[in-house]
Amino acid sequence: MRLFTLLNVLLLPISLHAAVVAAADQEVSGSAQRTSDVSPLQQHQVTAAQVWGLTDDEWAKFEHLQSGPRHYWSPQLDPLTTLGVEAESDQERQRYAELQVRLEAKRAERELAYQQAYTAAWARLFPGLQPVQGMSSADTPSARTRYALFVEEQCSACQTRALQLAKQGVLLDVYLVGSQGKDEVIRHWARQAGITAAQVSSGQITLNHDRGRWFGLGASRPLPARYQQVDGQWQRVD
């Protein structure tokens, strides 16, 4: 009798341990089930919305807009510009503009540091060849005013204006509308316009793909069009 009681006492911790393990397994299984209820697409949406400072509903609206005509008009337009252009009130428009200014200010700080390293590496590895910028220096602070010049390929007035400004020593970020992301298209345009490798390597002029920025500014022709950034807002100069 005493032996039976002693065995029960000894076995009690084992029984409790088994119960705890079983309960833990059940909790993990339930947690995995709940996680599986959220699709990878939904998880991606939440992450992307947070990166841009948007709510889930705003991100859903952006994706809806990109599934319509906006996809064909400006397929590479960023979420904040897309929502700002399609805003239904001044309050909405102002919200997206402020979000974009804050985000681009942080981006500019990081990109300025990298741009300096990029320019040095290009000059060392490809001396004499015009670099096409992967990012715009138009958004970075400068002691002198930089201008964004929007041009298109079949436009003699664009080439004339770019060369005129370049000869005047103006700091210029050239955006080729409709370049379709092809670097050689931009280089060919720059050669036709008389822009030199020295002007590019010195940082006086950068060559950039437009990537929907022109449309975000209003897309009013004719080109060329020169813009200046004042207090975070782009203003057309000529």
C-alpha cells in the first residue's frame, strides 16, 4: 500500500510535465493556425503600408488606383504621389505631401552620402564616360540652387535649352521623359545635346530617368520645363 502511494507521488511530476507539454503544443498549433490565416500578400501589404506611413486602407486604395488607368499613365509612380494626385480633398492632398517631404528628406540624407561614394567610384572605374544617376541629387541640399530640367528625346528645343543652361554653369538635374529605364537612351540624348562627360563627372549635371516624376508634377507640355524646389515644393521656373 505504501509502495503504491510512493509510486503515485513519483509519477505526479511526470504527469504534470506531460500536461504542460501537451498544452504548449496545442498553443503553438493554434498560433500557427492563426498565422496561416494571414496570407503572405496581406503581410506584404501591412509592411509596405508602414514603410510609406500609410494605413492599410490607403495602401489598398493605392493598389486599386494602380490597377486602373493610372497603371498605364504612370506605372512607376510612388504610392504617396499616386494618392496625392488622386486626392479627393485639400486635407488629403496636404497629408500625402507632408508624408512625402519627410520621407524624401530622410532619403536625401542617406543618398547624398552614397552619391559621393558612387561618383568617386565611377570616375575611378569609367573615366570619361557619362554616368547615369540611379538617384536624383535635386532633392539634396546645396549651397547653390539646383534645377530639374524635364526633356524628351525628339525635342530640339530641349537640347538647345539644356546646352544653354550647361554653358551658363547652372546646376542641373536632367530628367528624360519616356526613357523607359534605358541608360543608353539618356547618354545618346546627352551627346546630341552637347553635354560633356566633365560636366557630368563634376556634378554640375546629372542624367536621370524620369520614372513618372514629370506626371506627378502636372505633366503640362510643351517641354522643356525647368523646376526649382522651394520649401519642399516644386515650382516651375520656365
